[in-house]
Amino acid sequence: MKNIQANVKHLRSLKGLSQERFADELGWSRSMVGSYEEGRSEPPIDRLIDLSNYFNIPIDIMVKNDLRQATDTSFIQIGSQRVLFPITVSDTNEDLIEIIPSKASAGYLSGYDDPEYIEQLQKIKLPFLPTGTHRAFPIKGDSMLPVKDGAFIVAKFVESIDDVKNGRTYIVLTKDDGLVYKRLFIPENDVTNLLLSSDNKAYEPYLISKDIILEIWEFTCCINTQEYDEKELKMSNIMAMFQELRVELEAVKTM
């Protein structure tokens, strides 16, 4: 349990507590805290349970992972589940954006809350982004035209499903479908579901239960990796796109 030594000290520091105050919070002795942080002894299972309950972090995460790169905003509450959410920073303490590669996007479902998975992702810095934690997600297919297949959506992490804005576009991670990029609508008189809609009207909208949502990321910007063809930029195509959007907005008004 080599990680415990560093993790106990780091998590205590995030709380801004001295060893003595931390010991009082847990009903331990100060010497006990010092012994664990200095690696002179290892906490038994009952002490690990105390730590898990106090920090609201699963025991296996504290034992298996080095949490020293986590900040006080790295632990995000999603429903009743506490998810470890590592934020990577540069040498100058600037937030970096992790890029989910196209070929490995399927693995995000199993690695989204794994610090080791997040740590090995490539990273970029986009200084023009608003405050908040961002990631770049690959787009596949044509369901969200004019966003092209192969583009990346840079999106901001949404801490609560209740913060979803009606009619905005989001990256949604679900237990069943993995990552999808859709326009989200809040059905009237329905507190358990969200309506996911494609901007390409060839695809039918569908309902999903909020209970299967693991993460939601709100659109910030799009990075296209291919040049647009001339025909894609014709005014008629652009007007058609806005016409479709207007129809969708009219439908929202009547909901």
C-alpha cells in the first residue's frame, strides 16, 4: 500500500488540516496520522474505512492510485456516486485538455474514471477557453452535420445533469452507448429522461434515462481536421441547416 502514504498526506492538505486537526476529525491520535504519512506503518482495514468515509473515496482508489495530481476540484459528485476526476496541469499550473483518440474512444467507457488511463492521453493547451475542465472528443459519422466525421468537439465538464440547458449540444457518456454527441432537450413533465436529437434529420431522436448517464460535457468549440468542400459551404446548404434548426426550436416552444 505504497500509495496510502502519499495519498493520506495529500488529501489532508487539500482539506487544509494540520495533522492534529485531521486526527481529531477522525478520532485518531496525531502520532497515528504521522506514522501513516511517513510510511512507518500501514493503516488496517478499519482505518482505511475511516479514510474512505471521511473523503468519500472508495478504498481501492486510495490504495491503487497515486492521487497527488488531483486538486480539490478533482472529485466530482455524480448522483450518489463519487467519481475520481483527475485534472492534468502543466509546469506553469495551467489546465491541459486531454484528447480522446478516435481509435481508443471505445475504451473511454471503461477508463473515464481511471487516473492511469487519463494520464496517458495526449494533451493540448487552448488558452482561449472559458474556465472549467475541458476534454476533446472525436466525432464519428454525419449525425451532427455540419460537424464533419473526424472532427473533435472540445467540451466542458458538467457537474450535474440539472445544469443541462435545453437545446444545447453535449457529449454524453452512457453505460449502453458509450460516447455520443447530440443536441439535448428536456421533455416536459418528465424528470427521469432526456431527449437526444441529431442535427441531421435522417436520424430519429430518442429518449434515454438519466440514470444511465455517467458524464455530460457541454460543447465549447469544434476542431475540424478536414477542409470543407465548396458544395458544403453553398448558401443554400447553410440556409437549409438554419431552416431545420428553426423548425426544431418551434417544436421546443410547443413542448
